[in-house]
Amino acid sequence: MKNKVIIPVISIIIIVLVLLGMAFLLIHKSIASKQEFVSSPDTIEVYINEGNRDVIVEPSSDDKVHITYYGNGKSDAPRDELGQVVYKSKHESSIFGFLFNTSSKKIVVKVPKNILVLNVLNDNGDSTIKSINNEDLAITVHSENGDVSIEDVKVYLAETYLNNGDFSIKADLRSLIAESKNGDIHAKLKGEESDYSREFKEDKKYYNVRSENGDAKVDFYK
């Protein structure tokens, strides 16, 4: 009698273990692995579209764009053509990603001094741009849910639009446009207040910052 009971129990355990093994393999395949991308040396525009991870942009040590991203093959790789590098994340967040802590993985983008356009679109993650020195560069950041930080940069233009998140910037630039629906804005701009205007003037630098539901503050430093 005992043998008749034990055999079905063992069968159930085996079936469960097989199903768990198959599930693990499927989860493993669904989770993107770390990938490295290096562009050609003639890139002048960089476009980053990330859905569920933080994005960090910092200087490149050479004349190429370097991107550390997470994907499952060539179809996920950034495109490099006609002077443009375009990366668009194709992986959405899921319970599997949560279990394997994929949210802690960050997209790291290293840009050379010769680029003219940097565009970051981030749906659910923080965006950080730091230590970029390029007087001709125009930076645009759109953030749906996440903070944006631009630190110690020298660029021509910084333009940011946030839905839910705070924005901070410390920069030497010609123009700043910053808008947030739900979040604070704190800007530190190089120079004196008299160097800037809130209207476009040829002999003045320009800034316009506003938040619908938050504080907006501009300070100046030398």
C-alpha cells in the first residue's frame, strides 16, 4: 500500500522539477545579457531611447561612441549609420526581470567630443549626463518617470522635459530650457545673473525654467 502511495508522489515531484527547469530556461533566455557597442569615428548625433533602466552619459576616451546595453542578439544592437548612432531598448520590465534584479543594470553611453546632438528619451529610469565638455553640443532629455541630472558640463544648449521627476543641472552653457510637470528644478549656471536673460537676445545667454507642481530655482556661480 505504501509503495502505491510513494510512486505517485515521486512522479509528481519529477514533473514539478522538470517544469521548474523548463521555466528557468525560458526566464534565462528572456533576460537580456550585457552587450558592448562601439561606433565608427564619424558619429555626430546620438539618440538613446530606454524604457526601464537608468541611463548614464559620460565622456569617451576616444573619437567613438561606446554603449554598454542589455540585449539578446544583433537585433537589439544600436544602429550606426550616416553619422548617427540610435539605440532603442526592446525589452520591457517584467516579474522575471524583477526576480533577477535587472532594474539595477544601467545603460552607459560614452560620447566623443565631436558630437553635435545628444538626445535621451527615458520612460522609467533616472538619466545622468556628466563631465561633457563640448561648446557646440545640444542636449535634449525627455523623462517620463525619473530624475534628470546634468553635472559639470560645458555645452551650447540643454533642454529637458520631465513628467514626474526632479531636474538638477550645473553647467556652463548658452541656453537652458527646463520644464517639469511634477518635480523640482534646480539650476546652477556659470556666470553672473546679468549675463543671462529670460528672453532671446544676441548679446545674452538664455534660460527658461518652470515647474507646474514644484519649485524652480536658478543660482549662478563663477
